[in-house]
Amino acid sequence: MSNPTRILVVDDEPDHCEATAEALAKVGYHTLRAHSAAEAITAIERGGLDVIVTDLILGGDLTGLDILRKALKLLDDAEVILVTGHGTIPSAVEAIQLGAAGYLTKPLDLAELRSVVAKAVANVQLRRENRDLHRALDKRFGFDQILGEDPRILRILDTLQQIAPTDATVIIYGESGTGKELVAKAIHVNSPRRNRPFVALNCASLSEGILESELFGHEKGSFTSAVDQRIGRFEYADGGTLLLDEVGDMPLTTQIKLLRVIEERQIHRVGSNDPVDVDVRLLAATNADLPRLVKEKRFREDLYFRLNVVSIHMPPLRERKGDIPLLAHSFIAEFARRHKKSITGISPEVSKALARYDWPGNIRELRNCIESMVVVTRDTLLGVDDLPDHIAPGRLALPPPTQLTGMSLQQAECELIRTTLDDCHGNRKDAAKKLGIGERTLYRKISQYGLKT
């Protein structure tokens, strides 16, 4: 921990309290003292404690059990250790049942005291690290990462908040790159299964035999290359969540076996007759029209109904272009940190270009585009010159004046740049803006054509 561990020692006998506190201070802990239960409760209410070592009998109306209850109520992580005489061991056992970390008997053995306190401190640190990890996961894969102000995205977020705490099976529809797996991870991270595995499997990338082995596992010798026993994705995801990506491409024979697993909550490894119980929340994703596949007898209707308890439809980016600025600025911040660039934003020309483009690869393509721009730029503002060629607006497009007839494209381009520079009185910045190109591109063209400015 970055701050010193804070330990409260509670004992109504000042000498004993001091001796215990000094023994812990000598090994690096920051210790506080309380000589009564009332003092201890006041310290607990102030907060900031990691471990409390308290005598069970404190000579007043309140006991160490009252301190324990108060600490459990007010302190999220603190551990409480009871100190007791032999005659009060049954009460100490009761304290353990209430949630105490342990108990020590008098007279105290200092080595044992330090050992028990060290274990309690380690438990506190572990809980905090786990909480920090979950917060990081929530930040990375939580609902706040599904960015958008489009009404359809807002409705999706509302639906996700309703279904995440349940065990409902969900189908996530959408084109490639629309964020289907991000939605699946957000469902998992915000569900009671968040501490168990999230496992994804792309059903379109595997042959039928390999897919079944990946899903259900196999026994040694069940086929030629099965040199060892292997557990499948269902077993690995036990207690957690399994995402079947591109489920519409799953072979019919595998669909039958999947349906049986959903109904029986058991799998059979390839080459085995022994059932294995599995507890898995199933999510599916696809860019296919499953109802159409059902009509065409390419997807089992009974499996479709078992999967389609809740359906989420992710809109393509071309249908929610109002969200492009929000997404782009989020990606700029992400990649500027990753690549250690100082980038403040994007130029208006780039914003217009991003809005004009149809994004066949959806959010994934936009993300890759922004990363590419961040990597190649030499400026603090992403400009037209940084855009990939297929997204950049048409550069140096010529009008059809009759005097250009018969010129080559290069000659016409050279003439257009020359006349534009003349119109702008040699001001390259104004000329570049008028031509719709970046200043660096204009400089290169001036050098290429040997123009004088």
C-alpha cells in the first residue's frame, strides 16, 4: 500500500495498550491507541483504519464485540482481531462467527501478534487490489465504454442495465465492427458472474470437428491429433459467461448438441460418454439474419428460440454519424496516451471527412483510422494530411474550364496550384485551405512542380 498501514489498538489497561502498540510500530505499522470502547468507536467513525486489535473485555458497558460490529458496519475493508483471556474463548469464537479475522489469547506472544496482524493486513490489501481490478475492468468494459448519444444507443444501454444482473440468454446482432463483443463483455462485467471467466469463441473460423472440440473438449485418443485430454470452452467458462460469436455459421449437427447442452446444463467431451455439469451464461453474436436462416432451414428454430430470450441490435456507424465526434475524441485520447503524443483534437476539415465517409468497418474501422492518424501526425491537431487516402476528401480537384482542355492531369494540377497561390498573394496557408489540402501537401506540390511563391 502507498500509505502506512494504520492499526488501532484498543485496551482499557494503558500499559498493555502501549506495549501492544509499540510491538506493532517497531515493524513499520502506524498505530493508534484507544483506552475504552467509546474512544475506539470514535476512531472507527473517523475512518482510515486497516486493522483493529481489541481486547474483548473493556471494563464498561461495551465490549470488543460492539467494536467488531461497529467496524463491520462502517469500515469496508478493515480486519478486527480479538484479544481474550482463556475464560472468554467461547466469546472469541462467537466473534469469529460474526466476522472477526481471528483472536489471540493473553498473555500476548509478540511474534504471534505480528504474524496474525501481517496476515490481516495482507487480506485487506488483497481485497482492495481486487476491488481496484474490478473498477478497472468496469472502466474498460463497463457501460461507460459504449459511447453514443444516438437514441438507439441510449435504448441499448437501458436494456443492458436491466439484463446484465440476470442469467438471460442474449443475441447481439450487428455488422462486423459495431461493438458486439464489447457489449457482451459489458454484460459479463456488470453481472454476478464478473469474478468468473469471460470466454469468446468465433464459430465461423473453425471446421465442424474442431468447433465441437473447442466447445466441449475431447478425451485423449478420441481422434488422430488428440494426444491429451482437453477441456472445452464450456468447462473453462464454468460459473462465467460464454460468447458464441458468429453463431449463425454454426453447423446444424453442432447446433443440435448445443441445444442439448442448454437444456441439460451438461456437456460430453468428444470421445466420452461421461456427462460434465456446467453452469454458464450463454451470449451469442451474429451479423446474419437468424430468422431468415431459420426459414431457410439453415438454423434450428428450437435453438433460435432458446438463444433469443433478449435481442440487442447494434446499429452501423453510418446510421449514427452524430456519434462520430464523441467516438473520435475518445480514441484520440486513448491513442495519444498510448503513443505518448500531445494531440488536442481534429481540424474541421477532418471532422467533415469523417462525417462523409460511410465506415463499412464501423467503429473498429474508425478506431483504426484514428490510431493511424495519431501515429503519423507531426502536429498537435489531426489534419487532412493525416487521413488515410481512402477517407481523405478529393484533393486538388479541377474545375472544367476550357483553357485546361488538352492538358495532362499533372499540368492541370500545377496550373490550379499556381493560380490559387496567385489569388492568395502567395499565402500558402490560405491557398492550402482554398484547395482543400494540408499545408505539408501543398509544400510538396510546390517543390514537385518547381513553383515560385
